[in-house]
Amino acid sequence: MIKLSNRRPCVTYDVQSGGERYHISVGINPDTAEVAEIFGYGPKPGSERWAILQDLCIMMSKQLQRGVTPRQLAAQAIREEGGAPVSVVGIMADLLCENFTTPPGPRTA
């Protein structure tokens, strides 16, 4: 797992899923310019949907920090027949692929 600095750049996106608006923030490792973590905001704080989103972001962040690529995350998301993501999970993974994909290759941590 990579060691992250206490302060790092972050980019926030607005997305919609299931009629709900989400703010997805992506933390960047300043040493490598790779995605280091992802945060999600949207459902009412304290609700079950909010808790699920927080758990999901923690799990996705840990995967990214262990070397899983955005493309690998996106490949695991459930999709409609045409390839569109069914949930905010796939939307977040696609957002990472569209904006932060680096060429495949060995990672050093």
C-alpha cells in the first residue's frame, strides 16, 4: 500500500445516478500523479445510502492504493446491455477511467 502525504490535490465532479445527484472527489498522489483515493457525497448523511457510498469509496480507495487500475475497477461494475453503468459504482469507475487512466505497467510503491 502506498503512503500518502497529508496534503494532496483533489478534483470534484458532479454526477447523477438513479435520480440522485452525487459529488465525487478524487484525490491525487502528488508524487506519482495517479489516483490515490475517491470520496462520494450525495445521499442524506446518516442514511443507509450514505453509509453504503462511504464504505464503497473506502474499498475503492484501498484497491487503488494497492495497484488496481481504474480500468480494472470499471470492468467489475454491473452494466446495462449497451455498456452504460447501472449504479454510481460504475459511474465512479468510468469517471476515473476517463480522467485518470495511466498506461499499464509495473507500479512502484
